[in-house]
Amino acid sequence: MNITQSTQGSSIILTLAGKLDLAGAETLLNALAPHLTGGSLVLDFGGVEYITSYGFRVLMQAEKQQRLKQGRIVLANLSAPVGRFFEIAGLHTVFKIAPDLPSALAGDT
């Protein structure tokens, strides 16, 4: 899992690429930790090939922590297969999911 960080306005964008499996989830956890302070955090899933329960667990913990601090996490650019994983797990109703990065940044979720 490769993660790059950028900022647009008041939003922090983490662009993810690779597999969000056990090793990828650990990488994501470390990348998310300093940003779970409230505010707007966008995760660009455009390069994510696969997600496992470990990845879902990290995302759910981050969402809970961010929400408690009055912040938000938006997932953007989910590929069809990754989007199906969210639907099968019933997590498409838990997370704010945007079709693309501009929508995520605009808050149109």
C-alpha cells in the first residue's frame, strides 16, 4: 500500500494505491493517525485494488474517532469491485462515499 498526502483548502487528501490487506491496513493506520483530529479527511481509493476485513476495521475505527472529534472522512473514487465489497459488508451506509474527488471535496455526499 502506497499512500501520498496532499491538501486542498481545509481538506487533507490521502491517495491510496495497492491492496488494503493486513499489511496495507497497518500502513493506512499509521498514515491516518496524525490526521484524526477533526476536520475534513478525504481518502482517494482510485488506486485501491482490493480490501479485506482488516482494511474495513481500520476505516471503521478512523471514522468513529474522526466523528467523535466533529470531523468527517469521505471515501472517493471507489472502483466497482471495491465498492461491491462495501455493499456486501453493508458499510456503504456507514461511510460517506463520493463518486470522485471533486464531489468529496465539495461535500456533495
